[in-house]
Amino acid sequence: MATQVQNNVSTIFATQDLSKQALRVFLGTLALAASSWITVPMVPVPFTLQTYAVIVIGALFGWRMGALTVMAWLGEAMLGLPVLVHGASWLSTAGYLFSFPVIAAFVGWCVERGWSRKGLVLTFAVMLVANVINLAMGATWLATIVGWNHAMAFGVRPFIAAGFLYAFFATLTVSVAQRSQRSGTDAR
């Protein structure tokens, strides 16, 4: 088992040297922290740009580095660093937070398989499914605290429109980033 873990860790860093990977993770956690602080206070779950940032990081970093970056950010939060929205309750938001590495990995996996190059509609669908996963995991956890009716009323319904917006803007962001990368590659 230890050998398998070691092989998985070395696979994460196989494409670039360690210092570049560490810089990407650091910058990714900064972006996630910033997205957390852009907020509209709501109870029991605040509205932030975290989900959008997680999806974009997954798409741009790939499934391994995307999930690793999100886990590093969550680790920073667990250490008490101010990387989450002020006043966010771990108790009520845990399901949403723990869905973040899952959705980063999901989106990154889809992008690595070329789904984002098969058109904006498929890219949007991937981003939307990531939002559904986030809401499903978050609401499932929240329901254990406040019950299903309240979880749906306060932890899902207010975020449905936001999920479509996150998916739309994440699709645009990834599309622009991929075009920029292609044009940069073509210029060489």
C-alpha cells in the first residue's frame, strides 16, 4: 500500500518539477482564499465564489493537481488560517467544503480527457454537473443537522441560479484559457 501511495504522489509531480508544482498549489490556494472572501452572507450557508474557483482550478490544473490544491487549501483552513469566509461554520458547510476536492478532480478528469475541447455545451454540462455534486454533498451533510426540508430550502434552492452562473463563467474562463494556451503554443 505504501508503494502505491508513493507511486501516486510521484505521478502527481511527474509532469513538472516540484518548485513549479508547489508554486501552482500556493497560487491556487491564494485564489481559493480570495474567492472565499467575496461573499453574500446567508444562513446557514454563505454565498461565495469558492465553487467557481474550485471548478476553474480543477479544469486548469487537472484532476490530480486540482484536487491536491483544494485539499491544501482545506488543510490551511483546518490549521486556522483565514482562508475561508469569515464566520463560516464548519458544522453547516462541511459537506460543501468536502465536495470541493471531488468536484475539482471530476472537472479536471473531464478536461484531461478533452471534453472541454468538444464544445462549449459539453464544457458547460461538465461544470454544471460539478455544481450538482457540490449541492448534493453539501445538502446531504446539512440535512443531518437541520433536516431535508431546511437543507433544500437554505442549502440548495438559493444556490441553483448561482450554479448555472458558476458553470457559465467557468466555461468561459476555461475556454479563454485554452485559446490563450493554444495561441501561445502556436506563437512558438
